[in-house]
Amino acid sequence: MTGLVPAWAVLTVLLAALIAANLPFVNERLFLFGPRREPKTVAWRVLELLAYGTLIALLGRALESHLGRASVVRWEFVAVWLCVFLTLAFPGFVWRYLRKH
């Protein structure tokens, strides 16, 4: 398995990304620990989504560096990561805005 990232590292990052992508939609606090805002605006949710996406990308980068040599991050990787993170956020978006409460 030389040159490959272990499966546990990939699953850890994907599970953390799934949880982090849905946090802005299921939580009314600012950045999970801040004051409760009722209702939280869409701008705050988008800002939280971008911040959590950045944190998860940094987690993945740290794991990659710890396990071996980190590869170069180009714009293609960032574009794909953004699309994957937004796709993972879809269940939370549906729960918040499309489900009848």
C-alpha cells in the first residue's frame, strides 16, 4: 500500500466533512458555540459553511502531510472539494429550507 492514503484517513475526513457540512443548517448558534440567533440568516449559514469547509480541508491536508508527502494543491482540487462539500451539505439544506416544519 505504498503511496496510498489509508482507508481510515479517507473515511475520517469524509465523515468529518459530512457532519461539518450539515452543522450550519441544523444548529442555530453561530459557529457551534456562539450566541443563539433565532433565526440565523442565510449569510451566516454560508459563512459557516465556508469556514467549516476550510477547516476540514486543513484537517485532510494535515493528515496527508502526517502520513506521507503532501501533494500540490491546484485550483482543480479546490473546485472539486467545494463541489463535494456542497453536495454533502444537501441533506441539511433540505431539512432546513425544503422540509415543512
